[in-house]
Amino acid sequence: MSNALEVKELNKSYPDFKLQDVSFTLPTGYIMGFVGQNGAGKTTTIRCILNMATRKGGEITIFGLDNIKDELAAKQELAVVFDEIFFVDTWRVKEVEKAIRGFYSQWDSGIYNSYLEKFDLSPTKKVKDLSRGMKMKLMLAVAMSHGAKLLILDEPTSGLDPVARDELLDILKDYVAGGEKSVFFSTHITSDLERAADYITLIDHGKIFYTGTKDGLLEHFLIIKGSKEELTDELRKKIIGLAATSSGFNGMIRVGDAKGLPASFSLEQPEIDEILVHISKGGISYE
Ligand SMILES: Nc1ncnc2c1ncn2[C@@H]1O[C@H](COP(=O)(O)OP(=O)(O)OP(=O)(O)O)[C@@H](O)[C@H]1O
Ligand SMILES: [Mg+2]
């Protein structure tokens, strides 16, 4: 089966920002979390995937379909949720279906109504009277009711309380459970990744820092601690997010770069949020 999403060497320039050779692959049947700081390039990447922003170079395929040449066919496979609601405020939940079903050839009313029930969304409520979490659920209900095989979400969990967040992530896990559907979602929240992501792509200043399985990410880096004397210039270049302490230094290092270091260094496997914190501190050299 072809991959749900392949992004190869995507390049895009704004006056003050560049996506540089962004590449990653989401296999069908899995959830990928797309994570990076504010301004790292997540939304820009998503806009390029959706052909809402023009790229300078590279290739993007959705289930093997080119996102520009085969745009119409590719979009049949896609559902998108941004973090702002795009339904008219005064619509009632039941009117949302009437207003938008005509846009989708594979709209399934039964599925939509079963999601409304599952999410406890009252058909008579107006869009403007829904809470933030309920609005997100309404957008998800629509996104999951028209036969799409790839769901793309830009920060679906931002602004949700922890309970609503966990609920939403469980919905996404259920959605991919059959093995034919896939989810790509951006987030700042590391616990989202721990809870729901099979794959993680980390973006920093428009470049991919890591892409692969969640377990692979944890096995890719080590937290290193040592004394001041041990911090040679050569080692300094390899350390990500270096911090000097009164007794020595600490930072993060790629597993490959830690090979052959003397046993006097302390090396430990990091948590996902430690990895993100070290990346945000900087000092990154790309391979
Ligand atoms: N239309 C545009 N014109 C010029 N610059 C833009 C445009 N859209 C985005 N940018 C710039 O591209 C950079 C990346 O923005 P992007 O929205 O992709 O970041 P992000 O990772 O989604 O951040 P956040 O976590 O805050 O949503 C930013 O510096 C932003 O100012
Ligand atoms: Mg964004």
C-alpha cells in the first residue's frame, strides 16, 4: 500500500523565513505528530501540502497522488481541520450538515450523526454557543464523515483542557485503528505525542531535526553531563542545548556522537519534552 503522505525536499521561501529540504513520510494506518516551536514552519508545511501555498521546490504525494498535478483526486482523500471554526456562527449543529454535505461526494449522514451522538453535540445548539472543545469536535465530526483517508489537523488540541485533549487524541486513535486511515497533526504539547503519535517529525527553523518513530526519537538522543575539564571544543560542537553549571555542563547529544566517550560522562535517555527543550536552546548542527 502506498504511503498516506510523502513530503520530499520541500522548499518554500518567505522574506524572513525558509522551509529547507523538508522531507518526511507517514505510512498508511498511523498517526504522525508534527512538532516545533512557534514560527518553526508547521502551518507553512501544512499549507504547502494542501496547495494553499506555492512551493519553490520538492514533491508532495498523498496516497501516491501528486498534490498539484492530481490535486482534485488527492483532495478526495483528505480532510483538514484548522484551529479556527469555519462554520457560520448562527447555524445550528443540524444545519451544518445540510450546508456542507453537498461539497462532498462521499458524505455519510449516518456516520456524522453517530459522531454527534458520541460527542454529545446537541443538534439544536448554535455554533456560536458551543465551547471550544465542542467546536473542535464538530469540525472533527465533519472531517471524519466524508470518506477521507488522511486527516490533517493544525494544532487541534491548543486551548483544550487536559480531559478534552485526551478525548480528542483517543478519537484520533480510534480513527486510524482499522489500518486504512492516517492522521497528521501539529502540536506544541509533548504529552499529545506521548499519548497518540506513532511517528514524530520535529521541525526547527524550517528544517527537519528528526523524523521517524516515537521510540526511535527517544533512542536517537542522550542527555550528557560531565565536568568542565571534559568539555573539549570537539565535544562542544556536538552538544545540543549546552548549559554550563557550577560543577560542569549538561546538554543533549546524538547517540552516534556519544560513541567512544569515556565512562566518566553521565549519559541518560531523555523524555520527549527534554528533547524539545534542548532543541529550543539551540546549538544545533544539522547532519
Ligand atoms: N504569508 C506569509 N508571508 C510572509 N511570511 C509568512 C507567511 N506565512 C508564514 N510566514 C512566516 O513563516 C514562518 C513560519 O510560520 P508558520 O506559521 O509556518 O509557523 P508555525 O510552526 O505554524 O508556528 P505556530 O506554532 O506559531 O503556529 C514565520 O516566521 C512566519 O512569519
Ligand atoms: Mg502554526
